[in-house]
Amino acid sequence: MNLWGGRFESSSSEALAALSRSVVFDWRLAPYEIEVNLIHLANLVQQSIISKEDGLSLRKALIELGQEIDSGKFTFSKEDEDVHSAIERGLTEKCGKLGGAIRAGRSRNDLVVTDFKLYLIDHLLEISSQVVELIKAINYQTKKNFELIAPGFTHTQHAQPISFAHELSKHSHALIRDIDRISDWLKRNSKSAYGSGALAGSPFVPNPQLIASELGFSGVMENSIDAVSDRDFAVEALSCIAILGVHLSRIGEEFVLWSSSEFNWVELSDAYTTGSSIMPQKKNADIAELARGKAGRFIGNLTTLLVVLKGLPFGYNRDLQEDKEPVFDSVEQILLLLPALTGMIESAKFNSENISAKASAGFSLATEIADYLAKKQIPFSEAHEAAGACVRLCEKNGIELHQLSDSQLMQIHPSLTGEIRNLLNVESAVKSRNSSLGTAFDSVRAAVSELDKQISKIESEISNHRKQLSGMIS
Ligand code: ARG
């Protein structure tokens, strides 16, 4: 069914209908549209555009239609152009011509933005909840490894020893920022476009503030032209997901590496790995690889929408229909990925012996020598040179730093005494970095307990936001 036609002499070509048809993907907005329709209907009755009696029949029909959509009894047909026309058809099938009364005082231009924003609020809250679950899984593993020392890497080369809890919990801190970005999205974008009509506003929606609050929005857009043309909210949502996706890809890469037989730092559970169709011995970290791969898709979706919007004139243009598929795709893919990654991490078994075995390899304690000299007020450039000379001598003689004799040390630098050997162990190196962001065991414990507090706060914020959304959505 089309929502237009009066001024046309002939019917649409099949090619046009096929090209412009969005119902196959925008049907996802149907539950939100029922909610919006119920509130719009009450407003039209209030404005005496629809009589009380007709209002009651339409309300009953809309509620029934909503239930039929939920159960799958009512869905779109081959003739429907978009979710809006499909729902109006459903209403007309139940109430005859009266079904078309709901269209007064609004346009698909403000309707589609309203549905889409409600969809995003609902789904971004779900994404935040899933990120919380992932952080909890990481923290669970972190707490089991507070005192495990691992090699820390820069340039994928041994750099300095670190606490393995520090290594794991870095991801939780990045993921908290992802949740924070979503809360920030909610603060800025929870504004209703309803009452904008086609572009100029609507004579039948005198109080958009009231409708906005009934729909669960925190406010109203200030300008109706901006309200129907703006897709910043969709771009920002795609950007939140793309940044989150990049974080997940880096977690994925780490687990691919750690689960390789070369590293053998972690064993992934059978439930979260796959086999090979030809090599019976294989156990592959496919979830981690998909986490890495899907980031490309999230970035692509963000780019797609930005390119659609670039240079687009204001007021509704049909180009804007291209806003939905990238968003649905990113939302659905991230919601597939998050629980899989959470399960994989929660069920992983870390191999402590292998993790700590090489903590001091690659002369990762050389910085301790430079720092020791710096504390004696030797200029750091000179201290660095001396520590480098120690490494060179060790490499030449096939020994480790703590095996250098007193005279060898002294020869390299007069201030280097045997005392340095007390510092040339991984425990002391880790413990010495004990400021709030450092790798010392107690510093990491304190940072992780701060994370726990933040998570409780986030959980209560998510549930408050959900309450703010109207009945059907929460
Ligand atoms: N299916 C359209 C979309 O998603 C709905 C809005 C259509 N508006 C219009 N003036 N043709 O953008």
C-alpha cells in the first residue's frame, strides 16, 4: 500500500516500487511505531481531529495490531512500501477508512525520525548492558591474576614486566569509555522530532513537549527543519559502535595471539572455539577473529552514512532512507559479538606458568639499571647509555643482567654497584611502579575496585533510562 497517489494518473512502475521499498528492513521499527501511534492518536482526540468514539476504536485496533506484530500474526506484504504504510494498512484492515485518520498532523518525515530514535535508545541501552557483562568477565579473570607477573610489550617486543591483571584490566577501562560515550549519546540525542510534520511543524501537535515526555524522550528538538533532516544521532551511534568495535578487535587480536601454540598463554573453552573441516587437531579462536574482522564492517557502516549525508540539502530527501541499514547492521552485529566474546573470556583458562616464564626475558629489566642511576642524579642520557652497555655485555657473554659481576658493573659506570642486583628481579620492578595508574599489585587492585564501583553506578543508570522509556519499550 502507498500513502500517496491522489495526484498520479498511472500507478508506479515495478522498478520504482522495488527500488524505493524499505519495509524489508525498516519493519524493525514496527513496535516503536505502534507506541508512537497510540500517543499521536490520544493527541488527535485531544485536539478534536478524531472523535472520542473513533479514538476508542482506533486505540483498540492499534493495541491488537501491536500484539499481532509481536506474535508474528501481522507482518508486511509485497505491496507495502515501508513500515509506516504497512501499519496504516493493518489499521485500515481493522477499521476501514478510519484507519487513515491517524495520518493527520504528521508526516513520515517526523515519524521515521521518532521511531528510529526510539529504536536507537532502546538498543544502545542493550549494547551498554552487554558491554557491562563483558567488563565483568574481564574483571573476573583479572581478579584471579593480581599477583601474576607477565612480560609487557611495546612494538610486540618484550618491554618491561607487568602484572597480568594490569594487562587484562586495561580492556575494562577502555570499555567503560565506550559506555560513557553511549551515555553521552543519550544526553544529547534523546530529543523528540515529533510535531515537525513534513518540515514546517504541525498545527495539530501544539504541545510537542508533552508528546516527547510521553514517548520517553528527555526533550524536544528546537527547529523542525533540523529535526527532520538531522541524522547526527545515527552517525554518533555508528561512531560509538565503531569505536567499541575497534576495542573488541584489539581484544580479539590479543586472544588470537595468546591462544597460539607459540604463546600458549590461554586455553579457550571448547564451547567458544571451532574446529577445522580437514585438520582434526585444530581448535581455532574464531570468536576472537570475528571480533577483529567485524570492526571493518562497523567502520564501513559509519563511513557509509557520513557519505550519504555529505552535501545533502535540508528538508527530507529520499537519500535519508539509506540511514537505516548501516545502523541496523552495526547494532545487530555488535549484539551478536558481545555475548560470544564475553563467554569466550569468562570460560578461558590462563596458563600462569607460561605467562610468567618470560617476564624477565629480552633484558626487560634494563630500565631498572637506568632508573637506579637516575636516582643517584646521573643524567638520564648517561644512565641510559650505561644500561645499554650492560645489555650489550650480557648479550656478548650469553648471561642475564643480574649475572654481571661487581667489576663489570663498575667498569661500565662508577656508580653501578652490586646493590643493583636487588632490583634486577621482576617483582621489584613491578612493585616499584606503584602510582595510581602503575602496574604494582596494589595499584591495579585499587583501579579494579574503582571499576567495580563504576559498574554498579552504570547498571543503575541503565535501569533508570529504561524506566524513562514508555511501557512497551522498557
Ligand atoms: N521510508 C522512508 C525513510 O525511511 C520514510 C520517509 C518517507 N518520506 C517521504 N517523504 N517519502 O526515509
